[in-house]
Amino acid sequence: MTDIQRVGVVGGGQMGSGIAEVFARAGLDVKVAEITGEALELGRTRLANSLAKAQERGKISAEERDGTLERLTFTTDLGEFADRDLVIEAVVENEQVKTDIFRVLDQVVTRPDAILASNTSSIPLVRLAVATSRPDHVLGIHFFNPAPVQRLVELIPALTTGSETVKRADHLVTEVLGKHAIRAQDRAGFVVNALLVPYLLSAIRMFESGIATREDIDNGMEMGCAHPMGPLKLSDLIGLDTVAAIADSMYAEYKEPLYAAPPILQRMVDAGRLGRKTGAGFYSY
């Protein structure tokens, strides 16, 4: 049992919809917010399709699918988050956008013990926390893509996060959602991306310099190191804009060359070739 029953998710994109599905499948009341009605409908469709696929694969029953859908509501008004026990932000990896959202949430979420969380991959949590009047109730709860499938969640307390907030978040993630939680300090990249992103950037540099083809790079890691997916395919799955944003955040914090985004990555982002979500990245989809 948890004291968190009503959850708000800001963002209905790939990560936001997946996070909303995780909470709703765990029996919680979930409200998803998007900036426009069109984006909201895309998120609703994304969620419905994901649940249909889960049923087809035998992961959930038809009754569980229908029950999950009944626990999901959608809005374009963050003011409807007033009664939420937890709100998790899952929008674009942009510090200003996230900070603005946290300022709004601080005003509209009325419950004094409500947790405000971010799914950021790399942005320092303390910067989001101090944008609110309740920094002790702010932390990072970082899911991995696809959230309904991946078991790992990073919990990232800021310097300002209260111990009770961390305890409640850990109980929610492990006991209610059934995920495996690891703790990370509030440093850009946290645990997983601090290890993963330099590896992805190295593969992108190898491709850019012509040392090997994209297929040979990916096959090398899949067949030679038993990775389930090669680094260029994985970059496309994550989203090249997200990879670049994480790299920029980590380079800004550490100033080490291994975190610097290769020129070809930035050019692909500028061209809108972001990977799977746009149909083209290092591969075509």
C-alpha cells in the first residue's frame, strides 16, 4: 500500500505515455497533460496501442487492459493537477522548459506533501528544486525506454531533497510499481547515462570518421559483446536529440572531451533526423 494514489504525468510523448502506463497498470489514478489537444490525442493513441500490444503478447489480460484505460484521464490544463499526490515531468530535455513547468506545478499542486519529480536524463535536479517553494519534495525519478518493459529506475535526490521524500519515492517505485531502484547523486548523467552516453558518442565518432560502417559497428557490439542492440540502433531508439542534449549537459558539467557531441550528431538533429520517432536517423524506419 502507498500514500500515493493520484499521479500526474506532464508529457504524453514516448516516455511520458510509457510512464503513465506503468502507474495506471499498478492501479493508480493517472492524469496525463499535454500542451495541445493534438498532442494529447497522439499520447492517448500511443497508450492505447501499447496496452493492446501488451495484451497480444499475453502480458496483460483484456480486463487488465480495460481497467488500465479507465484509470487514465487526459488534459491540457495543468490546473487539474491540484489534487495529485505525485506529479512527474517527462517533457523535452531542455532545462528552461522543465524549470518553467516546475514553477507552474508549484503553484497549482495544492497538497503540501505532494512529490514533484522529473524524468530528466541529465539536468541537475537542484536547479528544478529551487524553482519551487518546496525543494525538499523534489527529486528525480528516471525511467528507461520503454518504461513498461525496462525494470530499472534511477532515484536522484537533489541536495535539497528530504529523506522522507526519498523514502516514499523508493517505496512507490519498488513495492507498488515492481521496478528495481538504484540511487544516484545529482550529477549530470547520473549512473546509467554517465556510462552509456560516452559509449554511444564513441560509436558515432567511429561512424563519422569512416572507420567502420553502421552495420559493422552495431554487429560488432551485438555479436562480439552480446549487446541486445548496437550503439547506433540504440541511439536511434533513444532519439538523437535526446542523446545530444544529454551529451551537452554532461559536457557542460565535466568539460571532458568524451562527453562532447560529434558534429554529425548535431547536424542530424538540425536536419530533424532524430531516429525512430521521425522515421530516419542512422537508419531508416
